[in-house]
Amino acid sequence: MSGEVCVQALQRLRQTGSFTRLVENKYKGGPSKRIVVDFSSPNIAKQFHIGNLRSTLIGRYVDQVNRVMGNQVTSVNYLGDWGTQFAMIAAFWPQMKPSDQYWNSLSEVEKIKQLTDCYVVANKNMKLDEEFRAKVYETFVSMEKAVTEGNYENDENMKLWSQIRQISKEHLTGFYNTFDVKFDEWLCESSQVRKAHQYAQELIDKGFTEDLDGRTIIRLKDGETEKKKLDGVNYAILRKSDMSSLYLTREIAAILHRDATFQADRYLYVVDRAQRPHFNALKVVLEKLGRSDLAEKIEHVQYGRVRGLSTRNGRTEAVGEIVERGRELALQFMKSSKTFCMDPSVEEDIADVLSISTIVFNELKRARNSEYEFSFQNAFALNQNNALALQMKHSRLSSIEDKNQHLLPLVDSCTKFPVDDTNDDVKRLMRLLKDLEESVELSAQKLEACQLTVQLIHVAAAAGSVQKQLRVKDQRDEIAVPRLLLFSAVRNVLAEGLKLLGMTPARSM
Ligand code: ARG
């Protein structure tokens, strides 16, 4: 690799947006696709749990990397705001409802906690108490009618439902702000109920369904679904015996609505792999409806479960607590580390950045489908491949830039890299930088963030060894300037990579 080529590449890599632009340029004029990515999509009235977090972070990356590749992406948060669980809460709430005064004094999270508790008790009762069960079904049927007809101002159950929805949305917005996640669209299950019934009826009328104990089912072939099997027959339920809709029925309506709205080439769903049968059933139904074309565009971007992430009060779900714990560990780490010397006024902000990026990186550093055991200890251990490794390197390179501000104008016009400096470590670093572009492409193809995270870790490590050999301080300009160019390019590449993955690069710490 000649010195000159090196320098041009480094100059490009140093520019803001360069990293993404490299890929963009390559694909300019190429086949841009319309892509709709459904991610996060939590069930409301439940606390946002680690599975939702995983979908949120993987989904956001899938969204961003596709934009970088020049595709037209629409990100969708499909709220799980419908289902029997709301009828359970509504039916049991009168027994658990606190006084208005107490209720109004609660924060959103506390309110959700109360409602979740109500759901937990109601759920237990469903199994034990036949009368209560009947009441829940009846409640749900009346709610489906209300939401279908659309005028429910005076309906007590629907009032509670609207309230739950409102509180949950506010709580979620706070969470998305913490992780800086944005959606183009917030869609929801509840708006699909009417259409869901219409499509179920169409399938019945066309003779594609069967009756199973009053439920309307659709037969599937072996392998199309895993869970529901009766007398050797695979099936999915489209309508319950009380005529109410299901997750699948609403999904059918939702995808047809999505397709009419966005006319995309690909519909991606970043959802737990446990839902494979659900998406298989969806495709089968679409084929029956004469929409094989649409079935083919659906891709279930699945991921494995996270184990071992329990929080203090024994719940595994509260992401807020995890962020808080990460913050404490980040502060501890910063206090115990000798390399940190920072202004106490920014300490808290940096702890936030480190906590969030540790969580994000952990979700993105391994293959989507792998199940893993979360460990805060590893996440904050210095010898591990983690967010700290990247952030520390980024910060270290930033301070080299900061300390050599006076040379930065000269870096812009630097055209030569000293031959004496082009040692094996530098060459290796250059190769890694070059491969980065391919890593992004591969990662977009496979929808695997780890292709990028792993490569960034290699770059950071390689830059570490180069940085120990090539000092900028007290060198003649002909030597100092090209070295600074190299470090500045690496710093920018790390920053761009961190941002693409959804992290805020930490400057000098
Ligand atoms: N709300 C569902 C859940 O929490 C996930 C929804 C995923 N998106 C979809 N279109 N099905 O399990």
C-alpha cells in the first residue's frame, strides 16, 4: 500500500459523515429499496422489559444501516395496545383501584407498576375463577365492539384503556429519549380490530377456515407452525369462540394496511425468535388471501433471549433500573481508573454516556440469534471487548487532537505519510480501516450489527498499538502532522461507527 493512497483515504475518513458516505457513494444510483422496519413494538400496560430493549436496539441498527446503504426506510413502532390483557385489567381494576388522590400522586412508572400488578393478579384469577374468566371474555367482546365502532367516550372500560395507553406512551417516550431512538410512525394493534374481523370473515367466506370448538382456525402444514397441534393437525386461530380477534388476525390487517400505505419492497419485523410460528402463519394466511407477493416480502428478523439480567427487586423487566445500575458502575469505574481526570461537572454526563453505550454495545456485539447471559461485570471490565474499549480509545484519540489543535489546519493539506512510519502495525491498521466498509455492507446484508462491532474493536485495538509507537508530541511538523492525520481519521471512524450503532461518542474523559 503506497503512502499516497493511504493519505487520501485518511483524508476522506476524517470528514464528518465520511464513513457512511463511503458506502453511500458506492451504492449511489444502485437499486434503492423501500423498507419498512417494525421494531421495539412493546405491549403496553406492561413494564418495558429486556426483550423489548433488544428489539429496540437491534431494530434501530437495522433501520440506520439500511439508510446508510441508500434505502428508503420507514421505522415503525407497532404498539401492542390490544388484547385480552386489557380486559383482564379492566375487569379486575375496580377491586384494586386506589383512591383518586393516591392515584394522581403517582408517577407514570408507578402507575404502570400498579396496573401491571393488577394484570398479574387478574391473570392468576383467570386460571382459578371461572366466573371471573367469563367476565373477562365478556368485557373484551364489549371492548372490541366499542373500539370497532369508535365512539366510546362513556365506556368505563375504554376510558381506563385510553388512560393506560396514554401513561404507557409517555413512559415509553421517556425511555426512547434516553436511548435516542426515533420512529417515523407509531402504529397500533387497536386500530386494526375492525379490519381484522373483516379479513377473518373473508377467509371464512372463501372456505379456508375450519371450526374447532367454536374457534375459527386455519390449517397449516407441518413446519409452518410449531405450537398449536391437535390430532396431528397444525393450525392457527383466527377468531375465538366469543368472536374476538387475536394477535394474528390483527397482524393480517396491519400488514395489508402497511402495504397499502408504504408499498415497500421489504417488510422487516425485529421480533423475538419465539414468534417464528406467528410470522409463518401470517405468510400462509396472506397466500390464501391471494397475496403471495406480499408474503414473500415479509422477513422475520429474529433474535435470541437474554438471560441473567435480574434487577434488585427480582423483576427481570425494568430497563430503567438497568440503566441506573450501569450508571453507578460507570461512576465507580471512572473513580477507580487512573487514566480518568475529568471535570466533576461533566462526570455525571459521561457516566450516562458510558452506561447507555455499554447496554447498547452488549446487545449488538454478538450474533442476533445467540442467547446470552448478561453480566455487568464483563460489560465494565477493562480487558473485555466492550463499549468501554471503544469509548476509551475514541476519547484518547480525541485528546491527542485537542492537545495538538495548532497542527489541525496543517493536517488538511497533508499529502504524504513518512515511509519510516509505515511499519507493519500501521499497515495492519490501514487494512482494517479499509475492510470497515465491507463490514458495514455485510452487516447490512445479514442484518447483523456484530459484523461492525467486531471490526470496530479490531480497529481500536490496532490504533492502540500504533499510538504507542508514533508520538505526535515534540515531533517535527513533517512527522507530527501525518501522524495526527492518521489518529484523527481513526477517531472519526470510531465516532461514526459508534453513532451508527446508536451510541454517543465520548470526547476527552
Ligand atoms: N407486541 C409484540 C410483543 O411484545 C411484538 C410485536 C412485534 N411486531 C409485530 N408487528 N408483530 O410480543
